[in-house]
Amino acid sequence: MPSLSLSWFRQICEIVIVVTVCLSHTTSIAQSKEATAVLRAGATRVDITPQKRVKMAGYGSRTGFSEGVHDPLCARVVAFENDGKRVVLVSTDVLGFYNGTDEYLRKAILEEFEMKPSELFLCGIHTHSAPTLTIDKEKTDPNNLEYTELLKDKLIKVIRRAIGDTSPVHIGAAVGYCPVGANRRELKLDSSRASSIELGRNPYGPTDKEVLVVKVAEPDGKPIAVLFDYATHSTCLGPKNYTISGDVLGLAEQFVEKILDGNVIAPGFAGASGDIDPWFRVLPGFSTEPGWIPEPVLLGTVLGEEVVHVFRGIAKVSAGGEIKTGFIALGLPGKPLNETDVKKDCPPARLNLTAARVGDIAFVGIGCEVLTEIGMRIKAGSPYKHTFVITHCNGAAGYLPPAHLYIEGGYEVKSSPFAHQAADMVVKQAVKMLHEL
Ligand SMILES: [Zn+2]
């Protein structure tokens, strides 16, 4: 027995030595990788304000041309690169990439820069006061066709500038809260007490109030970019407005850049906001009443001030930061538009999902208009402390409501191309992708 024990003890010692050697080898590889891998970023923007009168996107009832500009539209880019891996985040002051323009523009960008689909987040802020994008020569105004082509050229140029001008950076993130967005699914009762869900204001409905902010700074602390994510439609302005504007999110971007001396790029991203409108919604224009602060300016400023508050409170930034990305084109259970029921033999509805991680900050891009509860579930299931859920990203597939809302219906459910099972599948897939990063 004693000799057996001794042999057993020796074996254990050998195993411990081997494991220790393996561990120290792994650690040294990790350390040397960390030492050589440097997170770099480039940030820039380009003006995309239309120079000619254009048809405007977002309301079918608005048929005339734009009349003047209240505030400029921009495309803002932050490109991260580390150890040969990259992710390019583009925030564009447009409604979104509808009418086939998503595939058209993404293809052009991906080919130009030999990027993988997972490396590009092409996002719209969903302002309803920007030009309609189109590539359809038959159905639209030549000015809109020209605008879309110009936008393509500008996106390629601005991405080239961001990718070509990266330098070592440190990054950090923090969270604030903002009351600008309100749930818009309002319960109405008619004279016979029959109920319906109408677009309005439901102050008791679920609303993701989080303002996620990422600070990107040079190693000496000088900021180069502030990315923020907030769940609201940019629909302070309604179909009677004919003035070009970034609306709430665009005005918040402009406010942050103005306060932070104009050289810091502040891309805003629309969070899961399919059922969230600004507190003041669908107004006919910018009020010029003496003493009145126009609502889009007021709400954009409230959001912008919170972004700056959070940004100024980010004391901890870190160097390094591994980049990982993932992309999947899902085929989800579909349903006919304008119906709440699933019909048999309905073809699947397509949806692009993109996920990326830069250090310990995660991004999920969803190619449709996601209702707020879905975004909150993805954040709750994410293994990361800070997860940007970005809607209108790499696609424009329409509304994606959670299953329980199919019982009460309403605009988002009726106009959705997805059947009620789709949302759970998207949450599951997004969380899976986050865990695999
Ligand atoms: Zn919308």
C-alpha cells in the first residue's frame, strides 16, 4: 500500500506540473497577444443634407417635396480595428434603408472594403424628416434617385476616411436614463366600449429608458467619439412637416457634438423603439411662437444633455479590447401584412442579425423595427454589462412585436411581416450570438 500511495502521489505531482506548464504557456500567449494587439479607432462624419427638394420618407400621406432645412443631416462612422479584425459602425440620419436600398448600399460598401457582412453595422436613426431612399427608377422622383446615389458615394468616402485614419484608443461605457421616449400603444374605447390599440401615448406601457454611452478617447484622454443608443422613434415631426431635420436623435447628435467642441463625432443609434415615440409626437413643424422651444429641439436637447452627463462621468477607460463579430440571415415565420393571424403556407420573413464585441462592450444590430420589450430581453440575456441593441441596422424588414401583443393587435402587429413566434426566436438567436462572441 505505501508504494502504491507513493506512485499515486508522483502521478498527481506530474499532472500538476504539466497543468501548471500548460497554464503558464497559455497565460504567456494571452499576455503576449494582449501586448501586441492594440485597439485602434477612426471616427468621422459627412454632411448628407439634400441640396435639392426631395420626397420625404416615413409617412405615406405626405406626397409633396421638402421645403427647406431646419438642421443638417449627417452620416457618422466609428471604425474599430484590432489585430486584423474590424467592425465599422455607421449611423445615418435617414429613416432607414427601405425599398431595397439596404442590400444595394451594403453590397457596395462590403465590396469596396472587402469586408465580411458581420463587420458592418449600417444603421438609420429613423428620422421621419429625411429624404426617401430609392433605387427604383420607375416609381420615384429623379431627385431622390440622385440623392441615394450621392449617399452611396458619401458613405464609401466617409468609411474610407474612418478606416484609413485609425489610431490607438481607450474605450469605456456607462449608462444613463432619459424620459424622452414614451410607449405609444394607447388603449382607446369607443362609444360601445369596444377597445382598440391606437398610436398615441401610453405612459404606463413598457419603455426602455436606458441611454447607453461609449467613450472613445486617445490614450492621453482626448475624446474622439461618443456613441449612444436610445430607444425612441424620431417622430416629433409628423406628416405635415416638410422641413428636413434629424428630429430627436439627429438633434441630440448635433447637440453633443456642439457641446464637445465640434471635433468629437457623436453617432446616435435607435434602440428597440418600434412602439416608442417621443413624448411630443407627429407635430406639424417647428413652432416659432415667441418663447416656445420647438419640441424636437427640446427633446433632442434633453437626450443630448443626458448623453453628455454620462460621457463626462466615464472615468474608467481601458486599452486593448478584442474584436469579434457574427452575422446571420434568419428565415422567420411570416404572416400577411395587415393581418394579425398567421396563415398557413405563408413564406418565411427574412431578418438580418449582426453581433459584435469591442472589448467588453457588445453591439446587436437588428434589420427591422424591434419593439422595446424585445430589446430589453436581449439586454437582460446578454453576458455583457453594456449591450447596444440597435434597430434599423443592416435591413428594413418592418416591425417585430413580441408574441403577447398579437392578442391585442394594433398598428405594429398588423403591419408586421412576422408571425407571433418570430420574436422569441430572434431573442434566442441574438443572445446565442452574444455568448459566442
Ligand atoms: Zn417606425
